[in-house]
Amino acid sequence: MSNFQSSLKGKTGILTGGTSGFGFAMAKELLAQGVELMVFSADELTDASRDELKSAAKTDFEYHVQDVTAPGASESMVERTVARFGRLDFAIVNAGFAIRFEEPLLGLPPAKLEEAMRAQFAVFPIAFASLALAAARVMAPRYETIAPDANGHRPDSGAVVVTLSEASLCPLRDDLLAYAAAKHASLSVMESLAAVLGPKNIRVNGIAPGFANTAGPRKFYDRFPNIRADIEAKTHLRPAFIDPGAVVPAVIHLLTDNYVTGQVIALDGGYHIELKRYFQDS
Ligand SMILES: NC(=O)c1ccc[n+]([C@@H]2O[C@H](COP(=O)([O-])OP(=O)(O)OC[C@H]3O[C@@H](n4cnc5c(N)ncnc54)[C@H](OP(=O)(O)O)[C@@H]3O)[C@@H](O)[C@H]2O)c1
């Protein structure tokens, strides 16, 4: 550990969307690294998942059912964390779901489009901005007063990490119109909050995973093998579908480095680079 990186040990964080996929992989590793964690998701954790987290954990964690889009959810998650652990050092804003349209966009009923847009904006940029700001209100008094070391660098910082998507970085397929719009908006929120919270010594960064090799997406791609083949063709690295655990080192880097803010680490095997090249060429 260099002077420019802080330790996760002894830190307390919030993680949303921890029952499966990326969030579960993050929870498991953070608990193994000695973080005190409050995990919030829409539904109950299964007994098997709870046992898996418990056996990985070196420290305490609590799991709560919480819809992140409910009124007052962000303040409540922060208050419960501080009440339980007495402090807050980071928030990982990960919860969410993708709405996929199965009809051509020109044939989409307007009410269906509007409902999808509202749902995706509620769960992504609105819930993100709300939780990041609620967390920052608690983190700021602690982190803005941390004195610089001999190099002029502060040896510790508060952190917010948001799970974005390759959909934040490039145009995506029609079926993901509402999802991609909301993920682009989350990128904008991330950059704005990085600028606002930087002076408070709180960093705001994101990860942008590619398509996941998890049960939900797998079912979808089984039904649409042409889409699977297109993703495979446009992804440079292998596998074309990311294992959820593969995002964890990037998340840990963004939680512990003290000088990176307003950045996105793309973990998509080159998919968005290929799409940029595709649109430049066409
Ligand atoms: N899968 C992909 O291909 C992909 C690619 C790029 C980015 N992402 C992003 O990665 C993040 C995690 O998704 P995942 O792929 O890991 O999917 P996942 O396995 O379905 O996990 C989603 C998590 O979010 C929770 N959640 C959903 N809506 C919620 C709400 N309103 N309030 C609280 N919790 C809620 C779910 O809780 P319950 O299980 O309790 O309902 C679950 O824990 C999302 O932001 C997603 O957009 C996914």
C-alpha cells in the first residue's frame, strides 16, 4: 500500500443491489477485505447467498430490503448505516434492471415508452444522485478536514462508485433505448457530482461493465441468438460476456485511490471502442 492509496480495512460502506450479479461479487470481496457493509436490494437475500456472504466476511454486514426508488430511500439508507456502524466512508450505487423492448421502436405504444423511461430514470440517475448526495452530506465533514501529507496529497478520501454500463459510453441497440438514455444520464450525474464533491475530498467514479454472463441476460440472449452473435463479434477480448467478479478489482481501485475522480473504467472487452469505430467508418 503506497501513501497514495488508502486501505479498505475498517471502512464502512453502502452497497445497493447486492443479491446477485455484479453487486453480489462486490459484496463478497469487500466483506473479505474487512469492510463493514450495509447492503440494500429490492428483495430478500436467499439463505444460500447469505451463507456465502457470511463465510466470506471478516467483519459485520447487514442486509436490508429497500427499493432504492422509494421516497426517502437514500436518506433512510444513510441514516441506518450511520446508526449501525457510526460512520460512512463510501457508497456503491449499483442496483437496477434493464428494460428491453421486444417490438420495433416505431411500433412501440407511447405509454409503454414513457413508463419505461420513467422507471429507468428513477432507478438509475435519480436514485444515484439522491444516494450520492445523501452519503456526501455525512462524509464531507470527515473527509474535507483530512490534512495533506508531506507530498501535499490527502492520505484518505470519501468515495462514490456507480455501476454505469457500456450503454453510458456509446449508442446501444433499439431494444435498450430507455436503459441507454438513463445510463447516459447517470454518466452526466457522475461527472457533475465529481466536480461538486471534489473540493469536499469525495471522489465520484464509475465502472462501465459490458454484457454480463448472468442468468437474466443469458435467458434473453438464448432467445435472441443474433444479438448474442453481434456482441461476440464486436467484443475484442474474451470472454465476450463478463463474469460479474471481473469488475471487482476496478471497484476496489476506485474506492482506495485518492486522486481519481470523474472517471469511468470500461470493463467491456473493447465493445464500446468497436462501436465508436463502427460509427466512424459508416
Ligand atoms: N447485466 C448486464 O449485462 C449489465 C451490463 C452493464 C451494467 N449493468 C448494471 O449492473 C448493475 C447490476 O446489475 P446486474 O447485471 O448485476 O443485475 P442483477 O443480477 O439483476 O442485479 C441487480 C440488483 O439490483 C437490485 N435492484 C433492482 N432494482 C432495485 C430497486 N428498485 N431497489 C433496490 N434494488 C434493486 C436487485 O435486487 P433484487 O434481486 O433483490 O431484486 C439486484 O440485487 C445495474 O446497474 C445494471 O444496469 C448490467
